Amino acid sequence: MRLVNVQFFDTPLFSVCQMTWHLRNEGHTVNEMRLRRLLA
């Protein structure tokens, strides 16, 4: 959750798909549906 918050405050216009892609590229295991619930 901390990584999501940090990234969200850096780039608040990222959609869920972009956020998922970014976190996966950094090597984190991310479930898109869970991320969707957290950002809602």
C-alpha cells in the first residue's frame, strides 16, 4: 500500500492499468483488481 501511495502522489493521473504496469515493471507482484479497490 505504501508503494501505491507514493506512486499515486507522484503521478495522480495514472489510471489503474498504468499504475499496475509501473509497479510490475519495478518487480512487484500486483493484482489489478485489488489495486482498483484500493484506488477507488
